Amino acid sequence: MELKERLFKLLEEDREFRLAVAGMLGFRDIMERLEEHDRKFNEILEEIREIREELKAHREILREHSILLHRYITTMEEEAHEVIAYRLRERGILVELSILTLPDLEVNVYGASDDVCVVGETAVRLGRKKVEELEEKLRILRSRYPSFLRRRVIPVLYVMRATDEAIRRARDRGIWVLTASKELVSLPSRSI
């Protein structure tokens, strides 16, 4: 008990001792807080590691999906070229189709021979916007690249599905619309 009384007396009377004890008590609090912060920081680092692993896995999935999408699009474009060329051959029009790439324009379906050229696009789902995109590509070809056009231009959209509105719009504008199995809009007989 005597030690306790001496400590209290020192705390009351000796300013330097009082500050030293206060500092030690504060130091302990600081050390405890630092240890707690270290623990939380390490937990955060572990979470960051886990997130990085998840991100790495997601990147790989995205890369695989990108490859599959590219293959699918390429396959659909190739299918479109084959089907459209076949349907044209049935009508006595022989034209080899490919992709036309110009500095400011890419056309998925293009081919020209003699006085006929085919200008078209492919789409999984045909909506009004895709019809407008084809019309815009035709406008660009007419204004900037007329040498790629012929006397008769056959605009075409090769699709898997189409909205009724898009079919009406394409029909009104003389755009041929077809799928692998049928024509949704007949091949226009007039030149554009």
C-alpha cells in the first residue's frame, strides 16, 4: 500500500513524473491502436488479393467471351455471304461477296460485278436502327466512294430475327431482308 501512496504523491507533486506516466499510458493506447490498424490493414490486403484473383478470373472469362463473339460474328458473316450469294445465283446474278473495309466505313456484305453490286449488313436482331445504319452506309458510299457502286445496287440485311417495324421500314426503302431459311422482304426488282 505504501508504494501506491508514493505513486499517487509523485503524480500529484512531480510534474515530470506525471507527464512520463501519462506518456507511457498514451503510448500503450497508441501501440494497441497501431496493432488494431495493422490487423485491419492485413485483412484489407487479403481482401485485395482475393479481389485481384477474382478480377483475373473475370478477365479470362471476358477474353474467352470476346473470342467466342468474334468467332460467332465471323461465322454469321460467312454464312450471310454464302446464303446471299446462293439466293442471287438462283436469280442469275453472280457476285462474290466479302467484307468491304474503307478508311471510314466497313460493310459486312459487299460484292460487285458488271452492273450489279450488293451492299449489306448482318445482325442477330434487326431493328429500325440497323435499317437506318445500312441506309447511312449507302449514303456514304454514294457520296465518298461512288466507284464501289454499280448501276444496280442491291441493299440487303441478313438477320436471325427481325421486328415488324424493321421489316416494314426495309420494305418501304427497297431493302432485301433474309434469314438462312427465308426472305422476310423480297428482293426488290428496281435499281436503287
